[in-house]
Amino acid sequence: MLKLTYFNGRGMAETSRLIMVIARQKFEDKRYPIKIIDWATHNMERKEFNDDQENGLLWKSNKKVPFLNIGEAVISQSKAIERYLARKFSLMGSSEEEAALIDSYCEYIRDFKNVYHCAKRKENRDESMDTWFNKTLPEKLKTFNDLITRNNDFQNLDTGDKEYAVGNKISLIDIVIFTFLTEFFDNTEAVNKAYLNCDMLQKIVKNINENDDVKAWISSRENTVF
């Protein structure tokens, strides 16, 4: 059985968890206890994790989480884990070209996150966050939404009553979009407003959110602070 190790939170492991949930694959969900004392200074209590680090038990993942155990082998780095699982469970499209497109869309999401983290670190944080949620993010999401829409129109895809970012079935990028727009930010109201006019993104999020396995997972998972 696959074993995914991370802290007791969604964070950088939730996309991988959802991949396995959607693929209906059993996995061990190991979570290190963590207590957030101060987010701003990254002051946290995580004794079990620190002990395992100091005792050399995490050398295969370069002392970091998340990591995925496959028998004796270990895959570390969240994006590498996501791509491995997506390939393993046929969530990288139906061709090499679709796989490359899925990969490229995932990189756009990574770019958005990097810009957001930069905005958070600015001295005038309140003003920076206001600009991010009310101008920068809506603009980026609209451009991204239109790119996906035009690519799908160009391919004349018939997906019935479902909407997918690439091809005619759920893929890694659908899950990445879902976690980005529903899990990544604290300001849920501002994010929902930011992609209110993005029809394709709205449909992708709705499609994943209405997946029976995803609904069961979300309703049963522990409510964590991140």
C-alpha cells in the first residue's frame, strides 16, 4: 500500500491525497502532529517530526515532507509526487500531448502561487493583498480560464455535461485547480469573487466538488488549520 507522509494539515499533500481518493486507491495517510504558534514567524511545535529528522529517519526525503513510500522506495517533493500518482492512475490525459498540456497548466498555477507569496512578503501587506485579490488574481484567472476554453474549443472536445481542463476526463490539472481555488487561500470569499466570471474554472471546480469520492473525503477528513 502507498504511504503518504506529511503534517496534520492539507497544505502540500492534499492534491496528492485527492488524486488517490479520485483513483479509489487505498493509502496510508501518516500525519505528523503540528501546532502553529505564529504563522508570521513560522513558529511551530512539531516534536515527532523534529525527532525523526534528528534521528536520521527522513534521509530518503532530504529531511522534508511530504514524501511517498512505495515499498522501500521514497518519492519526495510535492509536485513530483503528484505527477507520479497522476501517471500511475491515468490522470495525465490520453496522449503525450495532453500530458504536456496538463503539466504546463500546473506550472501556471505554480506561477500564481509564487506571485502571491511575493505579494504577502511586501511591507505594505494590507495594500498588497487588496491589490492581489481585487486586481491581480482576477486578471490572471480570467486569462487562464480563456486559455483553457480556447484550447478546448480548438480541439472540438465533446465532454457531455462535464467540463475538464484537458481532454474528456478528469486529470491532474482539474484537481490542482480545485485545490488552488478551494484550499490554498485563507480568504475564501475574495477567491470566489475573483473567478466568478470564469465559466470554465467554475465548471471544473464544480465537477471535482460533486465527485462522490471527493465529497466523502471532504466530509470525513479532520478540520485542520491549514
